[in-house]
Amino acid sequence: MMDSGMMQGMGMMSGYGMFFGMFFWILLSAGVIALVLWAVQKSGKTDSAAPQETAIDILKKRYARGEIDKEEYEEKKKTLQ
């Protein structure tokens, strides 16, 4: 009689073990999926969030660096506007 009680107890423990094992793998899978989604979103934002320089900005920088003189700067500025 004691043997059958011990067997039922072991059966119940293995049932809990299967539940916690399945729960662990579900959590692990959800974590991996969340990590991949986060990485994809982060990499996508980096490319689209980069500010775009306008032609006027580039022209101003070239003039500031001394690559072009004032006449060329004014001429190109008129053309761009």
C-alpha cells in the first residue's frame, strides 16, 4: 500500500516538472524573440534618424574651410536658392 502512494506522488511531481520545463522554454523563446525584435528596431532607427545635410549646409562648410572663395560661395548660393 505504501508503494502505490509513493508512485502517485512521483507521478504528480513529474507532472509539475513537465509544466515548469515547458514554462521555462516558453519564457526562453519569448526572450530570444524579444531580443531579436529589439535589435532589428534599434538598427532600423539608426539609419532613418541620421540627419540629412542640405546643399546649402555643405556649401557653408566648404566656405568656412576655405575651399571656395566668397564669389564662388555667393554664386552657388544664388543657384541653390
